Amino acid sequence: MKPYSIVVRCLLVGLTALLVVNGTPAGRGLREFLSGDQSSNQLLYAKNSPFQSEAMLALNGASSTAPQTPGISQTSERFEHTVKRGATLSSLWREIEGAPEAVHSFIDAFSGKHPKLKAGEVVSITKRGEEVVELRRDLGNGATLVISGDSEGGYVPRIEQMRVSLRERSASGVISSSLVDAAQDADLPYSIVDDFVDLFGARVEFRKDLQPGDTFTVSFEERVLEDGRVVDTGTIKAASLFLSGEMYAVVRDVASDGTVRYFDEKGSMPTKSFLRYPVQFTRIGSMFSTARFHPILQISRPHNGVDFSAPIGTPVRSVGDGIVVHSGYSATTGYMVRIAHDSRYVTEYMHLSKISNDARKGARVRRGEVIGNVGNTGLSSGPHLHFGLFDRGSYVDPMKAKIIQSAPEIKAPKAVLAAIADMRKTHKRLALEGAAIAKKRA
């Protein structure tokens, strides 16, 4: 008999004697089992072994009361913690009840090039017993900061990065009340709606040109994580509007030399016009008027421009390329920037909360570049941007002005023409579906 078998049998004999004294069936079974010539494995694991009944239960019960090693065998608990206003790394450590002696190791692991804590953000905590063993913080774009360790060995950071891939997504819809409502029905992100408006802003006045029953299409890129979550949106590849029987389209094309070009529904390159709206996602609070009652001065005076109501801090964009000819403050206009785009057009932006460093007098700015932020400075009754446009030295309504700029004559590639044809088919299908729905309702 092997030495380890002898040891096992000796242990079992002792256990048998204990159980027999108590008169248990397991004790009688063990005595019968030991009287034979079974191997140690049979004694421990055979189907008819008494250890499969009361003896095994007794052993399990005894082992369950054995002391556990903290941080290793204890059950893990995971919970989420919301960062409070004014929180620091030290206060966060106290709130999640981390070991006081490990606070410096935790702070060292957390600090670095990572963004500071923000009130309201949520971090995930894992504890084993009283020990914090892991903290997870979402850094965005599929990246997660993971700080792991314990109070004895200290804490170390690492970044877990999920793979991000590009995919193209298409959407279309029928406008019933507004483009924004129709876009929400199609689950379009706001950033895509903004870009969509910019593409057609020179030819379409979205505040008044769209009518119920008009249709739209759009194809754009999305950056997607491995688990299917959308990180953010990319470029619009193609977009179209069908308004009052006429289609407007824009198709993006990249030339062989990497130059990005846009073609319209006729296969021509549209003019590079001004952005119609210097801010995004706002409503027009006060339209152009030659006799508007001023809420501060309490008199009627010309309102040479358009007011865009928006929260303080909303970015303000230059509507076109140009040179800053004025950048400063006055009691009437508040912080204001004025940009000359050529010998004909000048735009102005009033009541800013601040002016960007790149929009000082004499600076060159590009179409869409942020030149400041919405504010409530000067003679202003509430947070808004006053946007004005000069044409040859005279104020004109920015919402009605047609900015004329030349464009090169380039023949559209076949892929662009095919995309335009596909959009026409989609609009026809949407029109038929809309007519069928209207007929059922009638």
C-alpha cells in the first residue's frame, strides 16, 4: 500500500471512531468501507462512498468556518460612486472608505495626464472586505482608467482601450413639423443635424422653407466600439432635401490627391458660401427689423441683425474666411468682433462673454472657426448673440442675403452621380409611403 494511502486510512479510522460513537449511518458505512481493500481514491470519490453523505457534509461544514485571507478569498463587492462637487482625490478616497495608509499610493496612481475629477461623473469601485482593490473610470472614446492593488502592495494604473472602428450609417425621414423633430424620430445625433444645416444653409432657410411632407436623407460615419456603443459621429458622406418638388443634394468626394470636394444635385461643385448660422442649436430670438423696440433703452430703433438666443458660453463661429478688423469692448455692444471677408462683406458678433485669443484685431480666421462665446455684455436683456451683416457698407438681413462666390468647374465622378440617383429614388419612396399613410388617416 502506498504511503499516502496509509495516511488517508489513518485519518478515516479516526473519523470513523468519532462518528460511530455518535451512532451515525456515516460512521457505520465508513467502518464497512474500511474493512475492504478499497483504494484511497475510492474511499474519497466513489459514488457509494459514505463521504458523499453525512461525513462529507460534516467536513464541508468544518471547512466553511475556517478563517479567510482578507483581499483574496473574501467575496468581491462592486458598486458605483458619484463624484461630489469640489471633490479631491483625497476626499474621494475617504468617501469610498479606502485604507488611510494607502491614500498617497492611490493619488500617485490616479494623477498624471488624466482629466481632473468632475462633479457628477460616476466611477466603479470594487472592494474585498474592507479593502479597495479596483477603481474604474471612463475616459471616453472607449478608454478606461483602471487603478488596481491593495493597501499593502500599493496601487498601479493602466489604460484599457477598446478597439474603435468606422461604419457608415444612413437615415431618412419625412418632415412633419421641423427638421429637428424629424431627425430625432430618425435617431440622428445633434452633431449631424448641425452639419446637415451647414451644408444646405446657403440655399435653404430652415426656419421657414421647410414644409410638412418634405423629405430628407443623410449618410454619415460613426465611430463604434467593440461592444456596439457609438463613440462619436464623423463626416457626412451624402445628404439631400426634397422641398416643394425640388431636390437639393450634397455629396462628398475625395480626389486622388486627398482634396475634399462637394458636389450638388446637378453634379456641379457648389459655391463655398457663408454659414447661415454663427451658432448651433439655438432658436432665433429676434429677427432683422428696421424699427424694433429696444428692451434696455425703451425706445424704437433699427435692429440691424439677428439675435440668436443661446446659453452663455455657447461657441460662436465665423461664418466665412476673413480678417478681424475689430475686436474689443464697448458699453453698447459689449465684447464684439467684426470680420471683413472681402471688399464687399463684413460680419459682426456682439454681446460676447469673451473673445477667443485667435480672434484679435488683424488675425486671419477660417469659416467655422470659433471666435468667441455667447454672452450678455453691453446693452443686452439676456444671453444671446447679435449677428450683423454688411453688404458694401450697408446693413442687410443675414437670413435673406445671398452670398455670391465663384466655384471651379469640375466634372463629378461616376460614384457621385450614382449617389445622387440613389437619393432621388429614396425621396420617391418616401413620398409614396407618406401618401399611403395620409390616405389611411383620411
